[in-house]
Amino acid sequence: MMNAQDIKNGTCIRMDGQLYFVIEFLHVKPGKGNTFMRTKLKNVVDGRVLERRFNIGEKLEDVRVERRPYQYLYADGNDDIFMNNETFEQVPINKELVTGAAFMKEGDTVEVVSDASTDTVLYAEMPMKTILKITYTEPGVKGDTATNTLKPATVETGAEVRVPLFVNEGDSIEIDTRDGSYVSRVKA
């Protein structure tokens, strides 16, 4: 158990039978009345965000989470198979629990977050940025770069990304895995 005033960003708590991560908190001390914590909590299972107030001194059930690197091996139906880099144990994780799964290729390392008490996988997260090679895109027209126009391109994992006109087939690009946006072209 922990007190409400001990809440920090990234803290995981169990509330109403659900697990929530604190994504934002504010310690509020009004002119009148008691001090309280205003928080934004993200549901681990469905990703919904809710706002909640906790009085100072209120007891909350904290959940100890572990973050470990796992290596992506292959896809198997609705699951992705990962290997624990320390124990070499293979673990299936549902595709819906993997952030940035469309940009994941064999051998990539992801961070798997699990409940330490039950060893239940909460979610897996790709690094914020990854480098992928473009396998198909329409050729850009020379001199057609005055506007900030984007065109569709298919990367080696099969995902489609919007890229600037000057990017060609065979180029390597950096992608933000959170929203699938183009960041920059990378020299090979």
C-alpha cells in the first residue's frame, strides 16, 4: 500500500480491479479545504485515460512492475513470440498489447512490462524510433519539392508510411513507432 502523496509519473496502481499507470499528476493545495492529488490515469488493458482526485493520506494499492528487454522472434497467429534476453525463455504476447507492432522486424528488442507479483504481461513497447528500409514507393518528380507533400511508401515490415517526395525506394528512413510518422532519411 502507498499513500496518495507518493504518486509519481509511471506509478502503477490497482483500482476497481483494474491496473492503471499514472501519466500525469498535480499536487493541489487550495486556499480552503484539504490538499489533494489530481491525476490522469491510463488503463493498462484498453488504454482509456481517466482523471481522478485522491485526498492526501488516502491509501492506494500499488503494483510493482518489471521492465525487461525481450527480442522479437516471429509472429504466430494473433500472438508475437518474444525471447527473454536473460533466461532465453520464449513468451507469446498478443499483438494488441504490443505498441508499434507494425514496425517490428525479427531481432528487434522491445521492452516488456509485466506485473511482478503474477508475472502477467501488461504490454510490450517498441523503442520510440526505428530504422526501416523502403521496399516500394512511387518515384518522386525532380523539382517537385516546393510544397510539403507526402506520398505513401511501404517499408520492409509491410506497414505503410507517409514520406516526403524526395524519398525513394531502397532508402532507409527513421520512423516514430508511436504514431507511424516519418522522422528523417538515414544514410546507409
